[in-house]
Amino acid sequence: MQRVTMNFDATPISDVADMLRDQTGLNILLDRQALDEEGITPDTPVQAKITNARLDNALARILHPHNLTYVVR
């Protein structure tokens, strides 16, 4: 599993997905329907400081405060 280091200070969740995609080379997509169901827009800010964390742990830390999760396909 890849490791990532990133700091997000009120970074829009869509930008977070883009940054993770750029850093990992993985196809990370946002499920717009799931975001809508939770009342979240692509501009919803993310606060997180991630240091040398496994990608799965980083995703959980980013998504959990927004009642979101991720799926690997």
C-alpha cells in the first residue's frame, strides 16, 4: 500500500482527490451522488495533516469526518 504525506487546510474535497490522484498515480474519483446524499459539495473544505500514512488510512482520515468512505475497484 502506498504511503502519502499531505496537509489540507480548508482544501476543497475535489482538490484533495486531485492531489491524491497526482501523488499516487491512482484513479481516485469522487462519487457525486454519495456527496449529494450527505449534503457535501465538491467545494466542501477538508482539514487533515497526514504524515507518511498508508493511503487507506489517509483516505479514512479525510473521509470519516464527512460520513464518507471509499471503495477500491
